[in-house]
Amino acid sequence: MVRKTVLSLLLTVLYGSPLLAGGWAEKMFETTRHDFGSVARDAKTECRFVLTNIYIEDVHIAGVRSSCGCTSPRIEKPFLKTYEKGAIIAHFNTDRFLGRKGATITVTIDKPLPATIQLHVTGHIRSDVVFEPGSVQFGAVDHGTPAEKTVTVTCAGRPDWQIVDVTSTNPHCSVQMEEAKRRGGQVAYDLLVRLDEHAPPGSLNDCLILATNDRNSPQIPLAVEGVVQSEIMVAPTSLFMGVVEPGKKVTKQLVVRSKRPFRILSVTCDGACFEFDAPAETAPKPLHLIPVTFVAGEKPGKVLDTIRIQTDLAEAMPELSAYAVVAP
């Protein structure tokens, strides 16, 4: 309670009166504006307003609302610990609105201090171009396994309309395009989207850029989503040990799993502040629990290190970030 009171006083001094206290909260956001550009009807169109808790105290996002029904916001993670990242996700409702649209998203924070932040989105939802389905959804794909999905792009009222090229923001994603229909004022293309076997583990949040012969809207984005699953999965993907007083210890646990049994050979990191108790079992199994202990030094501030886990599987060594804050 004393620490929170001190923090509140410090924030009030640093960022002015309570009426201006939202300034401290806005500093956590990477950006507060996004333009979707020109997007197709029914296209899955979202923006992530990323924020990082740069303060010692936990941050709680109490609510979020939009000034317009064209945009539906949601909170990715309501509680953020020190240096933890989260996001406010703005979903553009391309299935229910057309034309030029915009919205102001109001984010309400109640801890450690009350604050409100306003985010802004704009975009143009086309009535003539439609995606079916609204995005490329690969779902969960095992690492080393290729995948394919098909999306149909239809344009109505423009018999001369063409897709002249398709480029990808992901080098492991390629597209084979075929004109499927051109009659009755409608043009349709089938896009066969391939994800190759070399795609690294992790989330897919990319897009395809459709270049057209429409001078007013020469480019249309198509979202590509999914996750490439590593053979070995570690949870959490980033380990926060908390705010620790000098000389104190704190222990948390890593969960390491795979679809097939395996052994853990070693757990290492470069620094001396993190200690590990690697499993002593000799028999392979599909799930292991690894206790991780952080020993706080005397110097206050953030301590960041990379934990590496070596197993008897052929896949590359999984890594994750581990960090803590030594209290002043």
C-alpha cells in the first residue's frame, strides 16, 4: 500500500494534475493511430495497438469502447506486469459497413492510477470487392509441414478489373493465382496460398497484397493467420519472476511438452542470477516441469536473460526470455 501511494504521488508530480494523468498511460502505447487503407468487404481486418507496462506496479485495463459500430475493440490481456506486453485489438466490421469509416477507441485504466487513452482507426470498406473466406486461416500447422488454403476474390461491376500481382509479407508464403470467372459484370479469382515447410515456429500475422488495375484503389490487403507449432513447446513463452528485493529468491516453473516422449539434457543461460533444477528422470516422457529460481543481486533495475533448453530431439534448441526487476 505504501509503495502504491508513493508511485501515485510520483506519477502525479511527473505527469501533472489528475486531469492530465493519462499522459503516463499513453507512454505505454507504441502508436495510437492506424489507417486500414482500402479493404475488401467481408475481409478480416484487425489492428493491434501494442502497449508495454514500463512501470513497476501492475497495470489493469478496466474497459474499452468504440465511438462507432464499424469497429469492435477488445482487450488482449487486462493485467500487465512490469515490462509485460499486451494489446488493444480493433476489429473493423467489414461485413456490416461500407465506405469510409473511422472510430475513436477509448481505453480505461484503473490501476495503478485512473487514466483514459484514445486510439483512432480509419479505413475504406469497398462494396465491390469481396473475399471468401475473409482471410487465409492456416490454423495450427506442425513445424516442417507445408499447408495450403484457397481464397476466392470477387469483384462486381467492373468487367475490366484485374489482379495483376500478389505479394506476401512472409517469405515462406506463396500464391498461385487463377482467373475463375469473367462474365455478367463479375470477375473472380481463386488464390491458392501455400505455406512452405521452412516456416519457423510462431504465430502468423501477415498479409498478402493484391495489386490491381484500379487506379483509385491499386492495393488490397488479405490477412494471413495461423500458428506454426514447434515440436517442443514451452510455457510460458516469456517468464517474469516479479519485483524482487535485493538478496531474495523467487522460484517459478516452466512446462516443456511435446507430442512424443523426450529427455531434457540441459537448461542454461548466460547470467548467474537464474538457477535451474533440471529433471533427473532418465526415462523420456512428453511433459517436463522445470523449476527456475531467480536470485536478486544488490543492483536495482531490470535483469533480462535467455533460457536455453537442450533435449534429445533433433529440433533446434528452444529459447525463451526470463526477466525480473530488482527493487530499489
